[in-house]
Amino acid sequence: MIDGNTLKAWGFAPGSWFKAGIAKAIEMEAAGAREEDIQAALRTMSEDRPAAQAAPASTFGIERRSDLSVSDPPVTVYGEHDARTLGQIDRCMAFGSAVKGVLCADGHLGYGHPIGGVIAYEDHISISGVGFDIACGNMAVRLDVPYAEVRDRAATILADLGKVISFGVGQKNGTKVDHDLFYSSLWGDVIGAMPLKGKAHDQLGTVGSGNHYVDLFEDEAGFVWIGVHFGSRGLGHSITTQHLKLVGAKDGMEVDPALVPIGHDIGRSYIAGIDLAGQYAYAGREWVVEQVRRIIGGTITDTVHNHHNWAWRERHGDRDLWVVRKGATPAFPGQRGFVGGSMGDNAVILEGVESERSRDSLYSTVHGAGRIMSRTEARGRFVRDEHGKKIRQPGRVRHDDWQAWIRERGVILRGGEIDEAPQAYRRLPDVLAEHEGTIRVLHTLRPFAVAMAGEGEFDPYKD
């Protein structure tokens, strides 16, 4: 695990920012960030963080309410998980007005709230529960174009895609994308949002890096699907950072959740913030999908679009609750979702079904296959030798094995790195099987072309 010695080995000098930097690095590693992503975020913190931090505008007591009617069981767990992840979902249930928790089969440790974790609150929202990449989600569309018509030009499509869509850290879109959301009154409702508008305008329609992607698939009937995965980019990251400071959130992974009462001014600001970031993420994914459709040609015949990092106001039983999902897909009866596997594995279009298990899951399911190792474990860690030269220690995934997996499945890859190799993930059918009786698979999508950020195109704006 990353610690102070790791940061020193990377060349960072200790200072007043160091404790927060270590916490941020641990959080990003657990969430799947690449080493370059982590170091970029740390450089920003070490350069920009003032020597002393002002006290937060407000610190909330989030002690457990004693008058709650908690569900039985309080927490429902799908699949197998390590003790720290299980402890984290239990910790989330111990504060504020939490009445039900769910841990999906693709879950793992996250920042103050597990990835794949779902918590329902009566009158709180968890800022750390939604996470830094507000409204990260998936969009998939089916075209009336047969795969046979594009098979021989898949590489050309990927090359053309790379000319119009930007991947990576802090990237600006080469095309200025205007949208109604930039004229929304929400900008004035979110604390600290107005100064973010210019950067957000520049970034709309950029994809980011890490596990964010643009994929092309073939379905069972031989038609082409476009699938994308990314969120609200720097806008969501900045809104989250601002509100974590306002509530006096603790730094670190295994800390108390950062809760805000929905009736407080900061709570109202945060609710407006996730609304704004949600509209932004939807607009970005829609813009990217349309650019890819124009390259391929054809007409869209079906669309599936969902967030998996957000907070929803939902009715469960006889109660209206705030349901916070971090890396979990809403799956109410008949509600469809697009869930990816890895760059070399099938994805699915699924829908929720009505059952006792579904109700117990808060109508939630997986958002992906789920990592089984961190990015650093997969690719290897940089260390310094006795002369101070940086060298990389071998990781758990071999380059030849990664490439063989992709080649055997007939996937053409643009960008991508070894830390996103299929070997770093669980198998999607396995995690879906853990949720049997709550969902059904409508379509299985085989990837044949994958576009991701390549080496040097790293991105701190994700959870």
C-alpha cells in the first residue's frame, strides 16, 4: 500500500499537505488510478496547497440517529470481499440516518465508501459516497449497421475517432461544445461553481483516462453498438472537493463517511451540484456517442444510458430515501443498464426484475466486473535505486499475456495500458451470477474495437 515512503521515493517533499496527499494517493490507487494519475494529482496538491488550511466553513456531527427503523438485514452482501471492504460498508451504516446498505459483487475498498456500495439515508447524502467522479456512468447505443460492414475498417474508425475525441488528463475538446446546461440557474445554486464554468465548457466531450473508454461491440444479431464510460470530468471533481472541505471531511480511505444533511445550505448546494454534474456527464457522453456514430454511419435504433456514481431520491417500501450508489447501477424492474467487462471481455445490456432479492438490493446491481488488483500491482511500482534513478519493479500482469488475451478475442486496441488489462479484473459473468434473481441479461455485446487513453494521457478527474 502507498505510504509516506512511497511519496518520498516519487520525489515529493514532506510538508503540511503530506498527510492529505498520502490519503489521496491511497484513495486513487484503490479506485484503480494509474501511478501517473496519482503523481499528477499529488503534484497539484504539493504546488497549490497553502501552508496552512483554514477551518472548514461548517463541521457536522454525523452521529448515528437512535430513532431509525433500520432494514433487516441492515447490509446485504453479494459475492466475496476482503475484510476491509466489508468493514467499510459497516462503517458507512454506523453514521447519520443510514437505514440500509448493499455491497455489490464487483465491490472493493473506496474513499470513505466502498466501490460497489449502496447506502440509503433518510435525511443525509454522503459526499464521499457519490465520490469525486460525480455521475460517472455508461451509455450504449445500437446502430442499424451490421458488424460485417465495418469489420474491415475498424482500425480506421478508431484512428478517426482519435482525431475528434480527446482522452487524458486536463484535456480540452478541440471542438467547443455549447449546451443548455451552461445557461442553467444551477451554476448559481452550487457553492463555488461559477468559476468552474469556463474549464467545464472546455472539457465537455472529453473522455479522460484509466478505465474510461469508447468501445465498439457486436451483438447477438450481428449489429454494431457504441459504448462509452466516463463522468463529469474536472467539474465533478471540483464540486466534490469544495463540499468535502465545507463539511470538514476527514482525509483517508477508512474514515467516517462525509455526510451532509439535506436540509442544510451546504446539503442543498451539494444536491444542486450533483444535478449539474449529472447533466454535464450526460451531455458529454451523448456528444461523444454522436461523434462516433457520424464516423461509422447509420441510425441509432436503441439507447441505454445510466449513471452509477450518484444520489437518487427513491421510494422503497413505504419510505422516501436518498440512495447513494458508488459504482453501482440502478436496476428497478424493467430499468435497463449498460455494464462493461474489461477491454477484452463481453459487456451486457441488462434490466432489473421484481423479486424479494431485488427489493433487498435496493434495486441495485454491478457497474462492471470489478478490479482484483490495483493498477500499481498490475503494472509494477516505480522505486529509486541506490543512485536515485527511477526503475519499475515487475507487476503481476505480463505484457505478453495481456496482448495475447486481446489478440485471441479479436479486439483492436487504441491506447490502453497494462493496468487496464483483462487480467486485472474479475470476469463479468461471475459477478452477474452473484446477483441472480435481481436482473436479467438482454444483450451480450462482444467488443471488437476499444479506444482508451494511452501512455502519458493520464487523468486525475475520476473516482
